[in-house]
Amino acid sequence: MGKLQSKQKRNISRYRIDGHAGHSSSTQSVQQYSPAHNDAVTSITSLTSEQCVSGGKDKTVVIYNWKSGGVQQKFLGHERDVTKVTCIFQSNRIFSASRDKTALMWDVKGKDGPLQEFTGHELGVTGLAVSPGDFQLCTGSRDNSLRIWDVQTGICLQKSSISRNLVTHICWIPTESLVIQTSEDKMIRIWDVRELQVTHTFPMKQYIQTHCDTSPDGRYCITCSNGFGGEGCEATVCHHHFSPDKKIYGI
């Protein structure tokens, strides 16, 4: 397990673009883009090599072309802040979650309104992950539950709750019927989505875990925490492997 941890009182002036050898740094500048949202951006993910999808506190979902620097599409439908956005790279569908307790599926080609609505959570939806192939959607909420949905019908296929499991993020592990999930209870859990049961729990962390992701081959996962008072702002990389009995072991 590897850990990258922040330190207090860093000199932020050292985070800058240095000039290349033989070129003056004064000729370099940071590319400025037009705003994508009218309020804070809460989530972002890649759609194509030139496009990203973002969600914001302005209740909108946006497709933005970072290369040309402009909004290409804007989706309206959520009644409160958008908390998460996700999609399969280069797909035609994107998904968003919101504090309005719903998740929505949108058509990249511009169909008016959402293609599907996923309702059932009792509090804001704060975790969102789509399976490879866009067949199933996994959502997590501050109501302590995870749900698995059929993307085509919008029907909830599985539901599971754990006390104090205030979900902060969910990521689908590639090539597996598994998701990794972080929580405000400082736990990191791996779930088997076929029965929606926890198959592995990593040792409790010292600080609230806010985000998780996996490597393309699914062998490594990274989790992050925001710490407290300038301490504990860290990222932890874990290696997990599968034994012949299909159990998961973290290192």
C-alpha cells in the first residue's frame, strides 16, 4: 500500500509552469476557457478525447469541448445540485446524480429531457457508477444504501443498506461484477453487484474517504481523503487480487 500525504504551510507559488530551455517563461500563459457553469463544478469525467462532462451546483449537466473551449450541450432536469456525473468513454449516454434524490440518464445526441429516471433513494444521491456496456447503474446515497438499476427499464434490481454508510463515491471495477465504494464512516468497501453484498472491507482509515477510482486492469485502486485542519489530505493506492476461491485480498 502506498500513501501520498499533504503537508501544512506549503508554498503554493512553486506550482507554476516553468519555461522550457531556450524559451522565455514570460511568453507562456495558461489557457483560459469560458465558464461551463454558473456555480461551482461538483463532478467531471471524460466523454471523448476532446470532450468532458461536468455537473454543477447550478443543477445542470454540461458537455464541454476543452479543445475549442466552449459548451456544446447543456442538460436541464435536476431540481437540486448535481453531485456526480459518469459515462462510458465514447458512449452516447451520460448519467448524473443529484441532491434531489434521483439519478438521470441523458442522450448525448441531444434528445430533449432525460432518457431514464432512477428514483427510490430517500436522501441525496452521492455515488454513481455505470457497468461496462451501459447495462446496469449503481447508485449510492446519504441514506446509507446502494442500489443496482436496469438502465433500460429504470427498475431497481438490488438494494442493500449498512448503518452509517454515507456514500461519498462509487467506481465500477473493470472486467468484474464489482464496485468499490467510499464512505463518510471512513470505510472502503468492495461490493459484488450480482447479490449486492460486501465481499471485502479495507481497514478503517483515519479520515473520511471522499473519492475512489481503479486502474484500467482493475488490479489497483486509489482512494482520497480531505483530512482535517490541513492534516490527512492524502491519497492511498491499494493492490487487490483475486484468489482461486474468488475472494479479494487487499495489500
